[in-house]
Amino acid sequence: MRRASLTVLLAMFSSSGAMAQGTVPEAGVAWFPNTPRQGAFAYVVVQPSDPAVHEVRGAVDRVPLYFERIGDRFVALGAVQMAAPDSVPIVLWLEYPDGRVGTQRSYLPVVAAHFATEQLSVASRFSTEPDSALRVRIREENRLAREVGLKAQETPPLWRRPFIAPRDSRITSPYGIGRLFNGELRSRHWGTDFDGEMGDPVRAANRGVIELVGDFYYGGRVVYLNHGGGLVTAYLHLSETLVQQGDTVARGQLIGRVGQSGRVTGPHLHWFTRLGRATLDGASLLSLPRLREETYIRSR
């Protein structure tokens, strides 16, 4: 069988309900934590009942899963999107060396998350709509950021150790908080803000490849780090960047310094984490065990 892309597989599954070539036994499916919440990361663990299965692919709520084989199980980092309902589908493809592909669907239970709101009064210069030339710049910067995500989907996972916070400082604004600008709900905070003074260190949350170093209109001086397996972390508003595109960096390596570049009113680090097309709560990534931790690999 010709190998189909995950996008094609998802389309075929959505239109037909299944896409099995040959009969294959179902696999056990588990997740960690036991009750994933909206906007959070979770591991998905698959244990095929047939040891001949040599590869597993899939998606949670259409966000791709990139599985790595660990012993007789396959483990992937998954995403529960912020607006997810109380359960979301896990679609799996179990592939055999002879070309057979079996599909199965499971459902991941989701716990509702409650996000606070905060009132912000901003100067008029921050609420003015960008002109046409500036909109072109912003679209190009968004395109560059999306390309980093696509590259991460083509890269195998590069980390083995748990993720760490990029700053050893208090969080001044958490993920998901609603932003009321001059009394009107205008946006949500899609990252995590860490306190810091100009020049304070910013460190890589885990091993990865620097895919983008730039100076963006909104984000200021930015670093985008490709961790593989579809995962990207980004570091915004820096005063200084200390890495170059193509560098492989270690967990905890100094990659930049706190600043107030871009559209901000004071120095801090804005850090965000993205898996596939989903931007998620970085705090939930920090709470996960290492990829090879045995405690969460229990099939149901």
C-alpha cells in the first residue's frame, strides 16, 4: 500500500468512518494525565495486541500525534484544544510491514478549564489598527511562524528529559486569561508571561533546533525552537538573542535575555507552546514526566 499522509488519512476516515485494509486486532489506548483539561498537553499511549504492528499514527481532535516506539508501546505527545468538548476523538492507524492498515477510534475525556479575565487600559497607540503596509509585515511574520510549526511536524522528537520553565521567576500572566481592553473582551492570552528585568537570562525549555530568530512587530525580538514531534516553543520580547537559526540547543541553555521589544509596556518574557495547530498551556507541558517514564504507560 502506498503510504498516505496524515491529512489524507484524516479526510478518508472522516468521510467513511473507517479505512481498514485487512482485519487487525484493536490496541489498548491510555493517556496521562487521567483527566486531561482544556488547553493542556497529554500523553497518548498505544499498546497493540499484535506485536507485528510496526508503526502507529493518529490524531487527537484532528491535531496530529507523532508516536515513538518504547518497548511494546507507542507514545505521543497530544493536545487538548482550549475549546474542546467533554470528550474528543482519538483516531489511530496501526500499520504492518505487509501494508495492512487497521484503524480504530477512542475518546479522550476532557475536563473543563476556567480561565480568568483581566482589565487592561491601554494607550491609544496600542489600540490603533495597523495600516496596509504593516498588515503585510504582520502576515509575513505569521507565515514564518507557521512554517516553524510545519517543520516541527516533519522532525522526530528531539527531547528525552522533562521540560523546564524558561525563567526561574514568578508568572505575571497565565495562559488563557481573557483580556478586557478598555472594558471590552478583545482577546485571550495564548502564552505565559514570566517576570524579569532587562537583560535577565532566558533559557531553552528543552533540547531542540532553532528554526527562527527575528524581529517581529508584535513579538519584538523572538526565538522559535523546534523540539520535533510537532512541538514548538517560542520566546518573545527579548532584548537580545544569543542563538542563530540552525543551532541545536540543550535543555536549559541560555538563548536570549529578557526585554521589552515589540508591542509591550514593560520588560518580561512571553513564552508560548504549540503542538501542531494548537497553542496550549505551557504549564501543563512542564508538569509532564519524561518521555520514557514508566508510571504513565498503562493500557486500558
